[in-house]
Amino acid sequence: MHAEPDIQVALTARGAQQPLTAFLAVVATILGVLVVFWPTTASMIEIWRGSETYQHCFAVIPITLWLVWQQRYRLAAEPLSPFWPGLLAVAALGFTWLLGVLGAAQVISHFALVGLAAAVVLTVFGWRWAAVLSFPLLFLFFAVPFGEALVPRLMDWTADFTVAALRLSGVPVYREGMHFVIPTGQWSVIEACSGIKFLIASLMAGSLYAWLMYRSPGRRLAFIGASIAVPIIANWLRAYLIVMVGHLSKNRLMTNEDHIVFGWILFGAIMLLLYWQAARWREDTHDARPTGPPAVAPPGRQLALTLVGVGAAVLAWPALASFLMQPVGAVGPVRILAPVPAHGWHLDQVPLSAWRPDIDGANVSETFVYRKGTQRVAVFIGAYHHQTQEAQVGSSINQVARSTNEVWKQTARGEDRIAGISPSVPDPVHMAEVRGPRASDRLLVWHWYWAGDLPTTSAGRTKLELARARLLRRPDDALWIAVYTLFDDDRTAARQSLKDFVRDMGPSLQEAFKGTVRDERS
């Protein structure tokens, strides 16, 4: 770690205080920005508290302060010279934060807030101080609870590896999406099995270790890369060994809390081996307390003007956000319009299935069933009005069937290209297969969003449309839409039924979507 040599020269009272003053000034600046944007800071802390994945984030700010403390003598030896062009970065990051708040995109507002703190340090103290503090300021980004977007891909990789390893071990496997069956039982890869908490915690610890233990950029980057790859592979091995031990023990082991304990022990052992090997190439000796006279502070007038400019640039954004977040439009209940039957399709009063998507926060939702000859297709519409962070159409918790759903299981997901057969449906469209409690409960589902009078499969696009609506003081209505049909072993026929339905009913669907989000409030 950093070792500080004894000071060989006497310091004046002013010189002795300067390193401490530099440290306190930087800390006050960073904490001041976090306090000004307290609702965003508090939302990060709430996620740390509520999710095991991000509880390591509690250590980020104390570690950042310690890293700044380690650089206090270097700061005191550098000239403090406000960097006026930094105001452009402050303004840009403030606007990015505003878009994140307006679009209910927490990860955007969180990253923008941390970036804003770094930009304020750059502007107030100058680029020389910012260069000295480059790693502490970058490390502060680990306070942002990010990585949820990686969970589906990590789950896919874990399931792929586990199934392949079981087959190589001679265990027959039947797989449907994240669920698979072996001779001794059924297993599922859920969000907790993705390994995301191992990955993010390892990346944070690995970055800190690389900075403290190595000087060369090559070794630092190599260790950070290992800190990403090793926990992913370790999680694959963990999942495979849990299933294999459960199989060999006839499900007497690894079917209760013991598989969680085993996972932590295995992960800890592998990471300990990684750090033990990495310590062999350490190069952490350096002088953390440079010699030289204390730097001269800038004129008081220059620093005062900088503080006023930065203060105005920072304080303007929360005030503007408070105004723009006021609801726009009618406050009464929303009534969903039923698409008008067309081209031989008729409303059918008999339910198609008991399935409903796992979506939260919709103001109202409706399901309509249509029949044409032997074809039966259902339309589900969930309407969102006056969206909030907890109730928004593009939320990651809105899914066809969550992995924790005990009744309905999503057995496949992907995209289906439909060659633009209807302006009310995006191309490609999200596709999912869902299996229910009975053998006949198998559904082929197409699902998408409707935001800003346009269909989209992008949750990010829904957040952008939400931000744009609030910026322009327009209603923020949006829809979560699914069309689906039953199938047995013939997915081709089910897919054709969906294509026929959206082609024939396209104009009716579009009118219903537009009417629901604009015209039919009561």
C-alpha cells in the first residue's frame, strides 16, 4: 500500500495545514454536490440498502475519501487554478442528469450525478488537481448501482455452461429457456444465479487493488480484466457443481440454503487464489509525499467568481427538474379502447388463457380476445399515465414472466422479424414462449411498447419519450402491449396466426393505442 516517508524538513504552520486544507476542500466539494442533488443520492442509497447486489457500494464513498487523503500532499504542491471550460462539462452533465430524472432512468441520473461531482472538482480546482485525483474520482462511479442490463445475458451464459457441462458429465438434460430437467429433478437459473453481484463487487475490488499494487498501465488493465473474467467463470462452475452435487446426492444436498453457502465459499476461494497470484507481481512502492514548497492559492476574486458560476450551474438543475416533474394532462382514470374488429376477426368472450404478464404500476390493463375461423389471438394492453420511477412502462421489472413466477415459466425469448407488416407493431418484435401449469398452456407471445405515438421494443426509447414529453410539458402516456396465441408443437402455425392478426387488425390496433393514450379520459 502507499507508505509515507518521514518529513525531513520543518514546515511552517501554514505549510503544515495546507495538505489538510486541500483534502477538506475536495471532500466538501464532492459532498456538497451530493447534498444539492440529495433525492438522487438518496435513491442510490436506497438501492444499496434494498439489494444484496449493491451493498458493497456502502464502502465506495469512505474508500474514495481515503484515496483523496492519500493524495493530500500532492494536491498541496500543485497550483490551484480554476478551469473555466469545466463549466461546459458541468452544464452538459447537469442536463444529462435532468434527462435521467425526467425519463425515470435512474442509472443515467446516478452516473450523471457522480460525473457532475468530478466536473465541479475540475472546474473549481483546475485540471492539475483533477489529474492528481483522477483515480479517486473514477472510483466514485462504483457508487452507482449499475449492471442490471447484464443480468439476462449472464443468466443465458450460466445456463448454457451448466447444461453443456452436465451433458459432458454424462447427465441427460432437457432444457426450456432458463429451466432444465435432469433425471433427479428440475432446476432453474434465476436472477440470483446470474452472478452479477460477484461480478460488480469483483470489478470494484479489482480496480482498487490494481491501482494500489501496480504502477504500469498494462498490469493494472490485466488485473482488472481478470477481475471481470474470473467471477463470471467462477459463477458458471458454482452453478454446475450445485446441480451436479444435487444430482449425485439424490437431492439431499444443494437444494436448500446450503447451496448459497457453498457458492460463497467457492467464490471466495477462487478470488483468494486470484489475489494471491497477483501479489507476486506487485509494484506498489512510491513516494506519496513529494517535496517542494506549498502551491500558491489563486486570487480570492478569481476563486469567488468560479464558485458563484459553478454554484449557479449546479443549483439550476434541481429547480428546473422540480418544475418539469409536475403532472401534465387529465388526472382522471384511463379507459383502454378495444381494437375494432376488422377483416373477418370478431371479439370472443371466451378467455384465451389465464396468463397475464408480470408488469407493475399500470394504471389500468385490459385483455381482448379475437377469433377468425380456427385462429384465436389475444391482445393485452397495460396503460401508464403520470409515470413515476416506481410505475413506468419501460421498467426492467416488467416482464412476460419473471423467473420467480411459480405458475408461468418463460421457456424461450428472442426477436421475430415481421417485415413491417403493420405500422402499429415494430420490426423486429420481442418474442417469448410461455409455459403454464398444464400441458395445453403454451403461448407464443409478441410484446412491445407504445410511447410517443410510436411502437418500439426499446425500454430506453420509452424513457427518452418520457423525458421529451416532460421537457415539452406534454402528457407522458405509454402502453405495454402483448399479442399472443396458444400453440402445441406447431410454432409455425401460431406465428402465422399472430402475423395474420396484426396485418388485418393493424389500423384498428393503431387507433386503439392512440385513443387510449390521448382521447378517452373520463
